[in-house]
Amino acid sequence: MKKIMLVLVALILCVPMSAYSKKGGNPSDTLQQQIDELRLQIEEIQLIPGPPGPQGEQGIQGEQGPPGAIDVYDANGQYLGILVNTDNGVNTTFYIPSVYSTLTLNNLEGSVGAIGFTVNLLFENDDCTGQPYVPIQMQLMIFVNGSKFYKASATPPVVNFGYNSYRSTGGDCSVYTDTTTSIAAEEVTLPFTLPVALPLGFEN
């Protein structure tokens, strides 16, 4: 566009001065008329693109992305979930998409028996009835109490929850009063059967 404007100015400068001195002519009107004619000619020009230039050099290869999810199976091909971590071959933790929580298996038994994943259920009543609660640390984790599996629900935690009884991992009810930040627990059904067949298999 700058080149076109330069051509326009050059053409105007090349107009003979006699064109402005015609009898009865107005130099300003003559100049404006010539500018309008040149502008009209420029607008009628069809700009045809030139041929494409040569292809540029290939860029540098980017960094390798993170590895994809690793699926966990038992020895019978039963799908368990998505690997989270392994603890020196003793425990394996994986995420179960259908229940939105993680489960830790004991690799020596193929069951849920690792210390820390059998949890007492807390109750506001003094006879272990009503809504069970668990400490907030169990959020997003599946655990065992008695013969049933539980997970922390999606409800907000309760700060300084006052409980008056608890049910031990063996299923016994005990009266005990204390407060702790807790979250409601709900029973869950696992999408596979336990104990699983060992050894576990992993596929990327």
C-alpha cells in the first residue's frame, strides 16, 4: 500500500504546471480531478499473488510428553484400575474410575489388608447407628470396616465433628467421645472380586 501511495504522489508531481494555468481553470480543482482519476485506476488493479516461496526448514523436535496411564490387571486378566503407585512391591494403589476413589492392595495376599486402610467408623450416636464418618485423611480412598468396603462421600467435611461411638475394623461397637474433622462415609461395591489373582499385571 505504501508503494501505491508513492506512485500516486510521483504521478501527481509529474503533472505539467501548464495544466494548472489553463484559462479559466482552478489549479486546485484540476489537481483533485487527477487524484480522483488515479485513485480510481488503483482501485481497479487486481493484485495477483506471486508464487509460493520455498518450504522452510523442519523445526526442532519437541520434548517427549509424559507417559500415558498404566492399567492394572490381576493374573486372570481382571481389570482393576489405573496405577497410582507401588510401595516397594508390598502394596499397589490404583484408581477405580467407576467409584472415583483409590484402593490399596496387599501384593502378598491380593486383598485389602495393609495397615492404615482398615479404618474405624465414627458415629454421632453412642450405639454406632446413623451416618458413619471417617477422618478427613481418608478422602478419595476406599477402606475396609468389618467385611464391608467404604469410601468418603463427596459431601463437604465437618470440622470438629463430635462422635460418641465408633465401630472398629473388626465390627465391634465402642462408646467413646471425641472431636475431629471428619467426612461422611458411604458403602461401596467393588467392580471386581477379592482376593485378586497374583501377580498383578501392568499395561500402558
